[in-house]
Amino acid sequence: MAQPPHENVSIPQGTAASHRGGPSNRIPDEEQHEFADSSGPLFNMYRDMAKEEDNKMAERWQKDADGILIFTGLFSAAVATLAAVTVMDLKPNSQDTSAFYLDNIYQLLADPNISRSSIPVTPLRPPPFSPPKYVIWVNSLWFLSLAISLTCAMLATLIHQWARRYLRMTQRPRDNPHDAARIRAFFAHGIDKFRFSGWLKRYPR
């Protein structure tokens, strides 16, 4: 039986090298993934929109925190001034003690019927000091207000730090659009989960 004639087929050099396991001009997997995945523009659009929304949100947080810091600073200064005045009522007044001793000396000198033998050997002491209840309440409220005000100032400072950290973590320039979208979605979910924006709106200011 006659054999079919062999045809001289020319094989490209790159294809032959690839079959032999040598170097080839094959496109890397990363580039193939980029060419095959058409969601890159969509993630870029999402990143731009999320960046604009996050910047507005962080700016709103920082403005609210600035207002809280200004108010708490003025309020703390006023409360500290008033507390410095009213706290003096919690301890004995030196003028009242001096008046007590002067009154006893005057009574001894003004009464001619009192002899030296009738003068008590033990000196008289002023009655024990007990601040009025309203003084205790007023000072307690002053110091409680001061502690709350300083706590609010500390939380406002933390809000500034949280806003800067949120922008720094969600807008890292070295991340590709896919990773940046995942990171931003993770942090945004945490904000929604803990209702951070809602608590900030209820923050006293």
C-alpha cells in the first residue's frame, strides 16, 4: 500500500521552543488576568466615588469634633473658675476661727467678776467644722461637670484620629482597585455595624 507523501510543514520557532520546554513568548498570568477581567474600570469608578464620599464624611466628623473641642474648652474654663471659688467653702474659714478666740478673750476681759482661778486651764476650741450640704452638692456637680467636659474633649480628639486613620487605610495609593474596594467595604461595614455616625450625631455639643 502506498504511503502518503510527507509534507514539509514549517513550525514557528517560538511554538517549537514551547513544546520543548524552552523559553516562550507566553503572556504572564497577571497580564492575562488583567486582559480577561473587565471589572477594572468599574472598581476604579467605585474607588473614586467612595473616596469623594469618605472625604466628605471625614470632614464632617472633624468639623463636629472641632465644635466639641471649642465648647468643652470654654465650658471647662468656666467650671474650673467657679469650682476654685466654691471649693473654699469645704474647709474651715480662718477668719471664723480667729473671731471665735477673740470673742472668748473679750468675754474674759470684759467681765470683772471673773478671777484667775475661774479661768479654765484647758483652752477652748472652736466647734468641729461641718460644711453645709448644699456646698457639698454644688461642688460635686462642678467637679462632675468638669470630668464630663474633659471626657468629651478627649473623645473629640479621638474622633480626629479615627477620621485620619480611616482615610489613610481606605485611600492607600499602592493598592490596586480590587484590594482598595475590599478594604474600603470592610471599614465602611464596621462604621455601619457600630453606628458610629449615629453616635456622633447624639454627641453632646
